[in-house]
Amino acid sequence: MSKILLVDDDPLFSVWLADALGTQGHQVACAENGVDGLACIESFAPDIIVLDLVMPQMNGFELLKARECSTPVLMISARDNEDDRITGYELGADDFLSKPFSIKELFVRLRALERRLCSRQSQSPQIATVAAKVINFDDMSHRITIGTRYVDLTQTEFKLFKYLFERKGQVITKQELQRSVLQKDLGRFDRNLDMHISNTRRKLANISLPRNLINTVRGQGYSFMA
């Protein structure tokens, strides 16, 4: 079973959920806010993070921005709206569950994250091998073939992937991608680019290819993992 870090400012909820996770054999650590959660990521080294959105000192979005790990994150929140879910995914969350939720559904979501975690761990040594393989681009169907696997992308996702691949080893700024691929300037609150990158990564993961073939370079932009 997994080491799970629960970051939530409701002590009664945390006790209840930690006990429920414990009955499934998970090892659980709890933090009451994002600041403590960041510290626990370093000291506890969780396999999965269950992260509340609304918290004092540092909320869930701020923790996602500040963390420096790729640990899978299941966000939970009493606020159930599309903007929150999209923002969470764009910042690196793997799943989003609205409160109140069924404990059975939580267990199912966690098992899915555990499967992804196992897949990531098995893929990590292969990233360089995958990136070094011949990648074929079908401009008509927007299909990318890597070895024996292929993924069908939208036109924009296809153009973004190809643009980064052709410049592998370089860090491409969001502004350059926005202008060169999306054909418009990057607005202050424009999240379209991040959403397209996130969707592409999810499609790569769905066919057991490393999500971080497209690598985020914090504060700079994106690069193709060469």
C-alpha cells in the first residue's frame, strides 16, 4: 500500500479520512495547511498527496505551484466548479474529487493513482530511450507514432508537440509557443497553452508513454525531453 499525505485544515475530516485510509493498509501523514504540507513532502516523501483546495496560509493551488516533486496529487474541495478543476489540472494535479464524496469512490481514485505511479516508476529509466526513438508525424491525421505506439492529438496539440520536438534540448518560452503555434500573444490570465500541454501529457500517459516527454522548466517554459 501507499504512503499518503493528507493536507486539509479540517481536523475532524482528517482524522476520519486517515482512519479510513489506515484500514486499507496505507501509511498516512496529515498536515493542516499548505506550508506544513510542503514540509511533510520533504520529510515524509509520500507516494500520493490528497490535497484540499481552500486552506489558510497556503491553499492547494499555491502548494501545487511551490512543490518541486512529481508526486501524484488528488485534489479535494467543497468548491465544485470547472475553473477550479481546470486550474488544478494545469498546475499538475492528477485528479479532482468534490466534497462530500463516497469513501469507496476515493479508494477507487487512489488505486488508479497507484497504477499510474507504478507506470511512472517503470517508465522513468526509459525516458531517454523513448525520446531517442524515431518519432513519426502524420500531419493529415495529427497522429504521432513513437516506436510501436501512437497517439491521436488535436491539431493544436499536434503542432505544439512537433514544435517542441523539432527544438529538443532547447527551452521554449510560453510566449514563443503562444505566438508561433497558437498565433496570438500570451495574455496575463491566458491558460489555453497550459491546458493544451496538460491534455497532451494525459494522452501520452494513456498509452504508457512518459508524460514528461514534454518537460516543464519552471519560470521559463517547456522543453522536449531529449
